[in-house]
Amino acid sequence: MNFAEIKALDDAYVLQTYGRNQVAISHGHGAVLYDTEGRKYIDFTSGIGVCSLGYANENWAQAIYNQAMRVGHISNLFYTEPYARLASKLVPASGMSGVFFGNSGAEANEGMIKVARKYSYEKYGQGRAAIITLKNSFHGRTITTLKATGQDHFHNYFFPFTEGFRYAIANDLESLQAQAGDDVCAVMMELIQGEGGVNPLQKDYVQAVARLCAEKDWLLLVDEVQTGIGRTGTLFAFQQFDIQPDVVTFAKGIAGGLPFGGFLTNEKCRTVLRSGDHGSTFGGNPIAAAAANVVLDTLTPDFLAQVKENGQYLRDGIASLQSPYVSGIRGMGLMLGVGVQGMAHKELKNRLMDQGLLALTAGKDTLRLLPPLVITKEELDQGLDIMAKVMRV
């Protein structure tokens, strides 16, 4: 099918909830994609951070095929090998104690919120369920995670929202302390606010919040849906902040393109959720878990070091453009935000796409770059050449 035919079906039958780019992707390899008309694109999006191993990765595809030919799904009423092997790798590598597998980032964050509230209820009783999150955060699109999100424009239309969330200013400990009270059970934060503009939190602030949580027996909840699974150059971003969360979520890149997510708990929270407290029909799906095993096996120390190196290479390359449209570059590893001035960030994104580079936007003025973790320097150079063509005056 060509683009026009695909778009016609979408218009006729699909709810119009997405502002799609006017491109239909056909196939790809590595960090390169092709549309249905044969045009080539360097991909700096990886499906919003999902396609960690890029496209047409043979090991990943073979693992999916092999598992599909054995059993595709059997439910959590039975044990299967792929999720058990995955857990045995993910838990020790994270320094956590146990893991729950689900399907998505929003679902993972919902589960993390349930852990915090049940932990507090069992220890302190009713009335201690409030969670402090940060302004400009984003935690998902379910009713509860929308309310956890610290951006006012998400708090519309879908009333009534789940109660029990308050918002503090990021990197401002006094603001967070002002939200404290006897009803608080946890603090929930992204270490880099992705959708909010790719804004990294300050290390000393994060550590101060961790100390405050320990002092007050609030759970420290870290949303690593976007930053986790190698995106920042370590398995989890929290490992670069020298903290250990009580609960941390993951999704996006864990299965390299299949729906998968979950959360990890420390020893203190390992037994909070017991049989019947939580579940997910597709959680730990054998095919998705088989794909996730390939992703984790790929994230060796040398590979993660290369992610950091390539991230710095991309950052330096953008800085060297000396573009009047760039107001700053921030981020970690291969999660970068480019501040945009003198042009709307969506217009810049579209101009880059027209020249063969796919990028994302975030916040009000940020170009967000999330290339596949396997991207080569040659592919980065091709992307930088396009940026130079579009962004230099």
C-alpha cells in the first residue's frame, strides 16, 4: 500500500487521537528507516525511545520467532522460561530485589503507585496516601497517571481524577518540603523529565530528596520508563545519581519494540504486593520476554560505554553547528534535548523530516533526540549533516 491508501484507511476507521507525521514507514535497518514511497530517513526517535536495538536486528527477530513457534502466551497461571530468565538478569543488574512485569509505562507507574500506598497503609493505616510529584513531569495517560503528571493541561476533561497527588518545583527542595505532611507516603519523579522538555534533575537535589524520603519513611519512586534500559549510558539513570530507589519503573526500550514494562522493588517493598493484589494478563508474555532477554544481553558494559560516547559525539556535533536556532543542549547518553529559538520546535522537526532526519519535540521549545542505542557514528554523521543543512543560516 502507498501512503495515500494507508492514510485513507486511518482516516476512515481509526480514532484521530494522534497528530501523525505525514509519512508511512515501511521498513528499516539499524538506525535507518524507509517510507512507503522509498524515501530514506536517519532515525533519531527510535519509536519514542522504544526500538533500542534499531530495526531488523537479527538476534532480536530470531528470538521472537523461536519463542512464537514454542508458545506465544499462556498467562501468569503458569511458569514460563523467558520471563524467569529475564528477571534473573534484570534484578541483579539493577541492584533491586524483585520485579513485576506488565505491558507499558503507564501500567508500570500505576503499579508503583499501588506499592507505595499499600506499603504505607499496612504500616501506618489510612490517611497516609498522598504522593508528591514534580511540576513539568509526565507519568502516563491513564486517569491516575494523568493526575500524577505535574502539567496542568493534562488535568482536563476526564474528571474526576484519582486524588492524592501534590506537585513541587523540580530542583527546589524547599518547594518539596512545603508539600510535606502527615498524609504523604512517597515522592515520585523522573530523573530526566522527558516529555516536559528533556530536563535532567540536579544530582545533589535528587540525593537530598532520597535522604528526606529515608528520614520520613516515604517511598522514593523513580519513573525510568524513558530513561531506563541503557538510554542514558547505564542500565538505569539512577545509577548515575548514586541513589537506590524503593521502586523504579521501566518500559519503552526493554523489549526493543514489543509492548513490555514493569517495576522493580527494593527488599523493603518486595513483599508489599501479594497474591491477588496486582496482576496483568499479558505481563511477562513469553514472546516479549524473549525479545527483552536479547536487549539485556546486548547491554554489556562496553556497549553502554559506547552509548555514552555516542551521546557526547552527538552533543558535540550539534554544538559545533553554531546554529542560531540552538539555545542549549542537555540530557544524558542518547537522550538529548536541544533548546530551539527563532523557530517553532515543531516547524524545525518538520524541516528536518523533509530532509531525511526524524526527530521528536518535547515541552514548549525542545527538539528531543532518542536515537536507537545501536546507532553508528556514520549514521550520526548523516543526521548531523542534515541538521547542518537545515539549522545553519
